[in-house]
Amino acid sequence: MKKKLLVILIGLSVIALMFTGCSSNASAQFPKATGTGVIVQVAAKGRAMQNVPVAIRITNNTNDFISNVKVRLVSIDGKTDFSPFEVVDSKTFKPLKGEPVIALKDVTKDDIVQSGKSATVIFTVTTFKYIEPRAYTVKVEVTYKDSNGNLHTVTQNGVIDIVKPNVFYKWMRGIFEWFHRIIPNYGVDIILVTVLIKLLVHPLTRSQFKSSAGMQKIQPEINKLRQKYKDNPQKLNQEVMKVYKEHNVNMFGGCLPLLVQWPLLFILFGALANYAPFNLERFLWLPNLNTPDPYYILPALVLISMFLQTKTSMLPGQEMDQNTKMMMYFMPIIMAVWSIKWAPSILLYWVTYSLLQAVEQIYIIHVLKVGMEAPKSQKKLSKKNDKEEK
């Protein structure tokens, strides 16, 4: 049961990452373009203190191709300086210098849009302060040439829908900002906050392993009861409950600590994803903490740290079934491949947490092993003393 729950939780974590900013596609918000001519649509939605994609889709509903397509961001909320927003490069998140113009040929193989087809370009805007959550008008200008070489201009208004910040993410980011005032490097701050969280959840992890060790200890007795009462489920359940009670073992003790920890981890993932101040922070070889690692070092560390985390989670004498083997060898590979496009802020947390978890598991299992061996040695000593007395 615990292993199945762990697989489900890992899957949920990946889904949560996708919804918290690691993967976004603003163009999916466009309705079907109707009408004739060249149709321009604008779609943008996000939160303050995050990088918000502003997608402009150009649909060619003429009878011939159009070419030399260029899109210019004119104003936001009627302001040509775009305040309180700042326009940044969509790949590097560095501030754009000069007039924000994107030529279609810069984002596609060519700048021709055939009849009945569409193309999308994306500007990225951000804010470095919490602004009022509302719809901010955005004005764009699209220029193109028709098949006869005549130049045309289409001006279109849209909105950047800024929604309320997630209160839990905002609270967690406040913790990062507090650390940042002491140590002015967000990379170091992420590591320190991760260590703090690991220390806070250590009692839960210890309780989880203690419960798992207890379950493992009574498993032979449970198996005997299953054989004895295989035709009487009600009696079997009663006897199993008695065994749990006699050995002071909680059958859900291995799962509940996981369920308590995961909401906190989801909040941390959401807080780290796409946080605008990370655009400006270099860390070691990383140009910033929002641009994917160009050298794939962090994805490789994700693979190694996840493997170690799983490898060190096995209790002494615990048999590894096929599901566990699959998780140990394939899940780190899958996660490492997915993480290639994830922000370094999240991967830095992930690697740190996994390595700390591996060290913690080695320590906890060592303590449990010593605790289990101590009663055995005491029993042997007691028997030896009894023989000597006789």
C-alpha cells in the first residue's frame, strides 16, 4: 500500500509542477479565429512577481500567403514604457533593450503564413512587485506583406489578466526574501530553506521509518495468520488488529507522514517556479535561476540524487519487489529527462532535498538497526548469565 501511494504522490507532484509554472502554453487559450482577412488575437494570464507570456496569434484568413510578419508591443495599460511591467527575453529572461519587436522568422523556420494557417509569437513580461490583480490592456501592432509585396498594418488590443497571487506561494516567497536579506544569493537561500524544511519534517520521516520497521518485524506473524484464517476474513482482520495492538504498530504509520509532508512540498514547488527575482540571480554556472541549465548538470544530479534516495530507503532484510526495482532504476531517469526544461530553482531544491533525504535515511536506518540489535544482545547476555548461575 505504501509503495503504491508513493507512486501516486510522485505522479501528483509532476502534475503539480506543470500547473505551477514549469510548463505553460498561452496559445492554448485562443478561441477559433473567425472572419476574413488577417486576424490578430492576444492572450495573456499570470500572476504578479512572475514571468507572464503574452501570446499573439496571427491567423491568415485570406486567399493567399502573407510574409515578412513582424509583431510590435506598443503599450500596456496605455503606457509606452510598459510600467509597472518590464519586457524580458522569453528564453533568457533578461530585460529587452530597445523597442520590443519580434519577427516571425526569429521564432519559426520562415516568416510565411499560408492561407488558412496561423502562427504565434510570444512576448514575456514580468513585474518585480505585487501589483493590483486585474485586466491590464495591451496593444500590439502586426505588420506583414501580402503576396503582391504590399505592406499592411493591423493594430489589436487585448488584456493581460493578472490574477491574485497564491497566498501560500507568497508566504513561502516571503521566507526566501527574509533569507535573501541575510545572504544575498537566491541559490544559497534555496539550499538553506531546503535544509530548514528537512529538519522540520525529520520527526515525521523518523516516525515513518519506525512504523515501517515495526510492520516488517511483525510481517511473518501476519503471514501465518493469513494462512490460518484464509477462509475467514472477519477472524483474520480481528487477529491482525490484535497483533498491531500487541506490538504497538500503526498500520497507517508509514503513509500518514508522507501525506502530511507533501502539501508543504507542493507549496515550495509553486513558490520556486517562475519567480521573477530569480531572473536577476546568477548561481555558479547558471546564468539565472529561471532559465533551464544549459549544461544539463542539474538534471544529471536529479538522476543521481533520486537513485540514492530510493536506494537508501530500504530497511535491513527488506526484499525489493519488481515495483520498487522499477522505481529505483526508471523513475530517476524519467524525472531527469523531464527536468531538462525545468527551472534551476526547482532542480536545486530537488537535488538538495533528495541528497539530504538519502543521508537522513542512512542515519535513521542505522539508529533503528542498533535499536533492534540491542534487545537481541541483552537476551543473549541474560541467557549466558542464567547458565552461569545454574
